[in-house]
Amino acid sequence: MENKKTAVLKAISFIMLCALMLGFVSCNPKIGDDSTATSKTESGVVSEADTSQDPNAKYKDTNGNYVITRETRDWEKRKVRVLVLGEVFATYQSDDFTEGSELYGDTLDEAVLLKNSRVEEKYNVELEVFKSDTINNDILTAFQTQSADYDFVMPSLGSFATMAPQGMFYDLASLDYFDLEAPWFDSNATNAYSIGGKVFFTTGDITILNKVCTASILFNKDMVKVNQLDNPYDLVKDHKWTFDKLVEMAKSVTVLNVLDDPLSKENQYGMLTASGDLLSFFGAAGQTICSKDGDDLPYLTITKQESVNVLQKLLNEFNTGNWFFFAEDFPQPIWDTSLNAFLEGELLFRPSAFSATTKIRQRSNMNFGILPMPLWNEEQEKYCSYASSSFAVAGVAIPIHCEDPEFSAYMIEAFSAESKNTITPAYYDVNLRRKDAMDTESQEMLDIIFGNIIYDVGEVYNFGSIKNELSTMMRTKDTAIVSKLDSIEELMQTKIDEVIESYEFQ
């Protein structure tokens, strides 16, 4: 007779299968017919697969599940110690390894339990999760005392950028049992954050936070209808959803009835924004603070004329008129009070992370839609979703003093692959597509948004505090971008050189 744990896992597997069937099957081509599978390795991976139809075929078993391509090992009850973001990070705490998610509920909890249990049973390990409110200090303390407290750590990407130059992590690209080309790692992030071919941190399916924090534009569908505006979904599909069009529509609905009380409910604004959104619009225009040269080394691009022109126009528009409102001007807690203004129909547009989308769906029956960040102009080839480490987007790295880096690498791969089978579809296909998206058009928009996430090495390292400088300019309606960049360009270059040098000696 099967034991209780096995029975529970089978029940959860069946529930998850039913819950994810529509979304998960649609994005997984058939594996196992004559054109795709010939034999299996010890890990169950299809070998010598025909990848012409499915480029990820070699990372799947004959049932279409993602699996690591390494030999399946029995780790004899060895503990896997993982350090993740704690409750103090609120909306952006880790829900990737522990149950009890307040925001995403039972579907994600069941996926987490299933993922953890599968890895524990398949590789005979015991997961030990440390959910820390002081995660950066914990990592630093372990480094300074040379203690092997954690097998891998998952703070925010911005934290990694501060720690990696200090020699605190292994170069993932140098380790066996680590395939950075695997589909459960975000290649855009890996390629952006590597320096000189070294990869000290990356992100991917091991967390949902890289998806939770992706930028989009929410819009009030009723306000669009009442004001007889162009259908935003059609604008996106026709490649006419541009920054100019957003501003035009936002200005057309702005009505200020009470000038001495900007927050009055009798006022109506075209958009609610925040000072940090300047970079989201900048990135949506296909611009980055830094690019990479042929040696995989970062160099400044924000000072190039095209980037300067984009920033100048953005700052000019946000300095003109009263068609938008800053979240920072609302009473504390600003993210709740400003979100309420959107829920109450006072705003047409709201640049948002997807955590806000989930909160809106849970709190109200508001008739809203989801759009990608706008193109800069109709000549821009693709919609871009700029990833910002200002939110707590979690990454993953291996501490330099861990007990066994190869074991750590193996387990990151194992949990990442199983996460792609479980928590990714639970969040994306169920929570986002079927719960948060209010219509089929928004579901189409999600595919566009997540189809081109742009990571920026200059943004994550914040060379010369460039993010802070731009945020301050946005907030104070300062438009002197040329003189600002001139004043900090030397500092930015110095910081870039320092990071490159630190990587060269690791």
C-alpha cells in the first residue's frame, strides 16, 4: 500500500494537471513520437532528438516534462540549504520554495509543494529553506566568516550586483552540472549580466519574481469607452501603440475640477506613474544604460545621441501639464492609496508590475485591460519589457564558501527544471492568464509582454547611481538631461572600469 506522502503527491499532481491542462499543453509540443525521441539517458532525457520542431526537446523526457540532462544521482538524504527573500519584502518576498502565499494562493502553493517533493524524492535530498528578512547581511556574514551555511542564495538582482564584484560567488559558467543554455534559465538575463564571459548570477524559472516584476500598462476599459478613445488592443496589434499615442490619450481624458486639491476624487488624470517609471519607458524604447562589446564587457550607451534624445523627450513630456500624477504624492502607504485611485476610476493608465495586476483582480471587479509598454515610434521593431532591479527580482548564485559548488550547481538545475514544470505554469497560465487577465485580448498582450524582456547590465549595477539621478529628475521635473549626463559620465565610466577589473581577478 502506498504511504500517505505518496498518496498526497499523487493527488496534488492530478489537481495540478487539471488546473494547468489548457495552458501547459498548449505550450508543450508532443514529445515521444517517431520524429522526436529515439532513446533516453539515465536521467530520462530524450537523446538525439530532432529539435527542428522543438528546440527544447533535449531538455524534456518522453512525457514532455523538463528534466536536467545530467545523470540522476542519489544524494543520500543530503540537505539542500537555500536562502531566499523574507516577509519584510512584502509583495516581493519569495513564494518559490515555501507554501502559504497570501497573494497567489492555493494554486501556487500546490505547485511549490509538488516541485519540492519531486526533487527531494527523485534525488534523495532534504530541502531546508531559510526565508530571511536580512538576506544581504546573512550572505555577507557567511562570506566574511567563510562559513558554508547555504548551498545557493536568492537575493535581489541589485544585491548581487553589489556583492559579485567582491568575489562572493562562483562563476556559474565554470561549473560542471550547470547548463546556462537550458530553457529554465533566462538567457536574456544571463547574457546581460555576464561580464567578460563570467556569470556570477542569473535568474529564470527558479523564481516567479522575474515575471511578477515585469512592467506593463494597465488601462481603464470603461474610461476608454466613455471617452470614445481608440481601442488600445487594436493599437498594439497594428503596431501603433506608441509613447506619443499614450500621451495623447492620457491628456485627452484629464479633467481637473479642483485645482487646489490634486487628489480630489473630482479630478481625473490620464496616468498614474512613479519616478522610477522613467527607466521603464526608456527601456521600452529599446534603449539601455549600457551595452556589451565583443569581449562581453559593458560600455555606456545612455550617453549616445539616440538615448539622450529619448530621455530628453520623456522628461519634457513629464514636465508638461498635469495629465499624470505621481504615486509618491499619495498618502502612505503610497502603493495602496495610489492603487485605490486607479480602482476608483480616477485614472486611465497605470504602469504596473504584475503584482499590482493580481491585487486589482483580488480587490475589485474593475473592468481593466493589460498592455505592453509602448513602442517609441512605429518604426521600432518589437515591444520591449524593461526589467528593473528596483523591484526585488530574485536571482540565484552559489556562495564562494559553500560546501560543494558542484552539488549546489546540480541542485539549482534540478529545482529550476522542476520549477518550469510546476510553479511557472501555475503562476503564468493559471494566476496571470486565467485569473488576472480579464479578457482574451489581455491574454494575447501577456505573450507580447513576456516575449521580449530586456535586462540591462547598466541598470542592475546602477553605475554612478544613474538610476537615482534619473528618478530624481523625473520627480522634480528637471529636463536638463545633457548637463546631468555630462556631470556624471566620468563617474559612471569609473564604476564600469572598477567592476570589469574586479571580475578579471576572480
